[in-house]
Amino acid sequence: MDSANYYTILGVAKAAGSPEIRQCYRAALLKVHPDKSQVLHEWNSAAIAISQIQEAYRTLSDPVLREKYDQLLKEGKGIVKMTQVDQRPANEVSLDDFEEIEANGSGVAAQWIYPCRCGNLFTITEDELEKEVHYIGCAGCSEVLWVGYEAVDGISTDGDNKACNK
């Protein structure tokens, strides 16, 4: 969805009353909330920005603003450009701060772990380092970290082979 109007953002009919608008507003917020979403760790996918949901609710729940907005829609001017939303990392952590778990001869590659505030762990593998992965998600919640590491033994962290500590 590249563009929409406030009614489609909230998922309500144009004739919806205040209780239905409020109910759909809450449902729309839950859909995009990082801890409530059914699709975790897809931080590069398009979604409706929370600010757009809030603006839609503010406009449609106020009778005066809603009337003005409806007039704009009739004139073809009430269309909203949808925003690309990328989940931002909660923290930036150096790979040096991770605990290394060395490869054990049974086919398990080396990996590094870091504790999350939820009690679970962030894990990055040797394969992910080779693929220059920096964003990793917690195994137990929707928290995301940016992992900084330097180029070592041919592993590049960016196109210029510079140390990364964003």
C-alpha cells in the first residue's frame, strides 16, 4: 500500500462512529507495535507509521477535523503517502562485548552471544559475520541490536574494509 486515507489506515468505514474509530485505532496500534506484532524481526518491511495512525485517529475522532478531512477527500486531496518504517536498533554493541562460544568439531560453527534485557540472548554466528550482518534480533523478544565489528581475516564489515563502530 503506497497511499491510503485515514479511514483505510484505521480500517473503519466512513460512517463509523466514535466507539468504532477508537476500537480500530487501538487494533491498528497493536498491529504495528514491535512487541505485539506476529511478524517479528522483519524490520525492512513497509508498515504504517505509528504517527500516521495517531494522526488518523486525531482527525477522525474530532467532528470538526473529520468534516474538513471528508471535504478534502471529496476534492481528491486527502490521500496520505505511506511511510517506510524500519525498526531501529535499541543499542549498538561491539562484537568485543559478546561472549564467544567456539566451534566444537561436531559441525556447530562459532557464535557470539550477548544478554538481552528480557533475559534471553542475542546470537550472531560466524556465517552471519562473513555475510556482513550487523542487525540481529533477540531470540526472546523483538529487541534489535546493531553489532559493530572490524574486518578480520578477509571478513569485511563494509565496502571500504574499515572498522565499524556505528
